[in-house]
Amino acid sequence: MASQSQETPAAVLSGVSKRYGERLALEQVTLRIVPGQVTALLGPNGAGKTTAISLLLGLVAPQSGEVQVLGGAAGSLAVRRRTGVMLQSAVLPDTLRVGELLRLVGSYYPRPRPLAEVAALAGLSAQLATPYAKLSGGQQRRVQFALAICGNPQLLFLDEPTTGLDVEARESLWRVVRELTGRGCAILLTTHYLEEAEALAQRVAVLVRGRLVSEGTVDEIRTRGVRSRIRCVSTLGVEEIRRWPGVLGAAREECWLDIETSSAEPVVRRLLAADPNLSGLEVRRAGLAEEFARITRKAA
């Protein structure tokens, strides 16, 4: 695979805005996708993620701003030959066998991966002779992933790639994604599984209503709220705890108390002092899912 320096982005949206009639899909969005990294583009439904991918694929043009992909124009033949795409859904010829599909799509690329390698990476070695229509939904998603990587791309778009996959197939796909980035591939990932973004992405960008509201490494995004979760068994009242300094929220589920706090240590000390019979104490840092929920609520 041809390599690019880490300083040179594989794809860039620079101050891009896009409208569909009266609806503003993207507003002044700037995004860089870097070789050797997974960039997770997150956001609620209708946030503009599909529009961003469509711009980078050259399927639509922006009203303003600039789109550059692999040093060329988005959607040009030279760029497409170095790009792989797995969208949320795909329509493929039902009667073609898996091996035939992989050979056909691989023939469009100048330096495709060997068929056996692609099949092994996608977990399809045993299905090469099976017609596409005879595959399960999860196996069809594996075929779509295989088609996205068969051209040995420098830039890979994965739009909700693990929807419909079981746990084993999802973890297998994750391993391949890590292998690809290790070889220098730049990957743009969209997913509603925030644990997937947390597991795979080096950078995260959050879109809300067409605007880029947060961007950074996973750790940067996760710690911007500087929040912790405390869970314990206690008879203390929720309303009382909510008034304590540093407590951002509290709720009860049967005998369990769940507390969200900006500073865990003083809250834990006060809990222990206020309830000598407290038990089952757990403290953990808020994950990407909690911070994503906070960011999107605030932006909305």
C-alpha cells in the first residue's frame, strides 16, 4: 500500500456548508482524516454524517468550502481507485457467488488484494462458492466489508459497518480495522455503537444539526466533562444527595444509588460518613457514551 506522511491528511473538509433546499445539512464544517488513524464521525440521526460522507465521495458538491481527497478531487477516477466504501446498505447481484463478486470488484483496482486474503480477512473463506442471495444478513455485511477492502485502499469509509453482525464477527472486523490502520490506511467510521468508536478511533468528531460541536482524541472527548459515576447500595435520599457540592445528578434503582459527579473523591467521603452501612461501592470515569450524550444535549 502506498503510504502518506502523518502530517498530510488523506481527506479534508474545509469550511464546508451544504443545503438541501431550505434545510441546512452542514454548516462551516472542517474535518481532517489522517493516514494510520480511525476518525469516528458521531452524531444523532439527521446530524449530517451521511452528507459529510457524500461530499468526500464526490456524490454531492458543497455550496461553500473545499473538499479534497487523497490530493485530488472527490469522486475522480484516480481517487476512487484508492478508496474503499462500505455504506449502511448495498444492493448486489443476488445470483453472483461471493468469489465472483470479489473478483469483479477487485478487477476495478490497480493493485487489489489477493482473493484468498480478502476472504480470510472478512471471514468468508467458506462462502466463496455461495450465491450472495443465499447468505445470512450478517454474512452479506461481511461481503460488503470485503468489497470495501479488496482494492487495498488508502482511504476507507465505514458507515455503520457492524450493524447486523454478531459479537464474534464484530470483533473480527475490529481486528482487521486495526490491521489496516497499522498499515497506514486512513479510515472514516460512523457508528451508533459508541463502544465501537471508543475501541477503534484515535480521533472523534461530533456533529449536531450540521455543526461540528466537538473534536479531539477519544481521551480528550471523554474527559472534557471531567465526570465520574458512583454506584452503591445506600438508604440515603436522592434529593439530599443532589444538593451536595460536586454532584451533577443522582437517581435510585431499587436499593442502588447512581450518582454523577465532577469530583468523585469528596462525594465518596461524604457518602461513607453519612451512611456507615453503605455497601457495593463502585467508582468509574465517565466513558465516551456519557460524554457524547452530554455534548449532544448541550448542543441541541
